[in-house]
Amino acid sequence: AQSVTQLDSQVPVFEEAPVELRCNYSSSVSVYLFWYVQYPNQGLQLLLKYLSGSTLVKGINGFEAEFNKSQTSFHLRKPSVHISDTAEYFCAVNGGSQGNLIFGKGTKLSVKP
Amino acid sequence: GAGVSQSPSNKVTEKGKDVELRCDPISGHTALYWYRQSLGQGLEFLIYFQGNSAPDKSGLPSDRFSAERTGGSVSTLTIQRTQQEDSAVYLCASSPQGAAKNIQYFGAGTRLSVL
């Protein structure tokens, strides 16, 4: 069965600092990978996705992620964070038997002034 | 255009009561998914509809849970005889098709509190 591991449950960072949120997946087949963001009391919003092709994927709000097949990782990065990036971030693989997403436990990013 | 709409946004109920949660997907999206988000379990997949059909209901937590979709559009998730462990945020997502590479668009969820 496929699974997703987000190694950090909470990441505090100062404004304008770089950040990396880590995600590892386990799968024996080709995967499609996603990062979603959830602001308080809201649903999930897609940040970016990897389907195929270039392993460096750029998304909204200045985020990017790199697919690394050998390390089975899909880490999310941003070179300079803003207060407004404070949210919970979920890594997901679309590998469920019904095309459903399998999510990691989430990482809460807290950006401090 | 309009996104995925869920109602109610919040629902407080007493243990043992039945509740209905509604999801109105993006127009034209044939695939619809229900997930549950709770503190202890994270985000769990519940059920998938392609059109009006749900080929596999094994993701539903118990036989108190049921779901239907009519007209290839609106879906309702019903929980009978609610228990405190049913307290969670129930999220609905829709997608143009059920293909794995398609993006799933999420609603804001229904926060269910069972007292």
C-alpha cells in the first residue's frame, strides 16, 4: 500500500527566511504527487503537482518542489516566506485504488515576524 | 466559476441523532470524493463516485455511514446514530474525471461536532 510521510509536524520560521517542508512517499509504481495548503477553517488548495517531466515543479505563491525518485521524496521549498504563508501543508500521492488521494499527516508552518 | 460547495459549514448534534452533509461539486465534474479530517487520523478517504455510482464503499468507517449522488451532481453523506468519534471535518472534492492525474478541488468542509 502507498503511504506518505511528512517528517515535521510543525515548522516555525522567521519572515523572509527560506523554508523546506519534507515529504517522502512509498510506492512500487509510478506516482502523481501533490502539495495542498489549508488555511484555518478552509478547505485544501492545490499548491503544485508533479505528474511527469521536469522534476522541479513550480507552484503558486512562490513555492516549488523537487521530485526525487531515487530518494522517494517530494520536498516543498520557498526561498523567502511571508506571514501569510502560515498554514498547514499536506503532501499527497494519488495512488488510491479509486484514484483517491493518500495524504501525509500535515506540517504546520508558522511564520513569525 | 463556482467552486465546490458544502453545507452546512458547521453542524452540532447530539449523540444518537442522524445528520446529512451535502456537497455540490463543480459543474461538469464527474468524479466526487468524500474525505474525513480528524485530529487523530489525519485525512482519510471515505468514498468515491464516478457519476452516480460508487463502485467501492469499503472506505466508509462503519455501516452507520452511507452516501449517495443523484443526477451526477449533488452528493449527500449521511451518518446515522452519530457517535462522538464521528466528530471531524468532512471534506468533499470533485474532479473532471476519476483519473489519477486529475486535480481534486476541495470544498471548505463541514465541521461536525457530536456532543
